[in-house]
Amino acid sequence: MKKLAHFAFAAAVMASAVTGAATVFPTSAAAQEQPWATVTYFSGGRPVGTAEWYCSGDVIYNGQTTNYDYETYAYHFMCP
């Protein structure tokens, strides 16, 4: 009976890990391709947000992108 409890606990942990992983990774086309350019926003010398541009036309913003001191650009490649 004790082994059955261990198996049930392990199965519950695995199930929660699988469902958690599914929500962490977005399934949009932009999330599956690499960005062609990235902008990093800085405030007080620390990065506070990013913007990523994709060839599909999508732009994904993360963190603070409206109130910052300066920004840096990184170009990775050109879209076809």
C-alpha cells in the first residue's frame, strides 16, 4: 500500500509538471521562430524590459517598455 501511495504521488507531480510546462511555452508562430531584432530597455543601468521583432510582423513586449532611461538594439539577421 505504501508503494501505491508513492506511485500516486509521483504521478501527481509528473502531471502537474507537464501541465505547468504546457502553459509556460506559448504556441504562437512568433514564439517558435527567432526574433530578427531585439530591443532592451534600461532604467538605472539595469535591464527592465525587452521588445522582440519577428519576421511574421509580430512584436512581443516583456517587462517595462514605457518608462526607461535608454535602450539598446541587437540585430540578429534580415528577414527573407
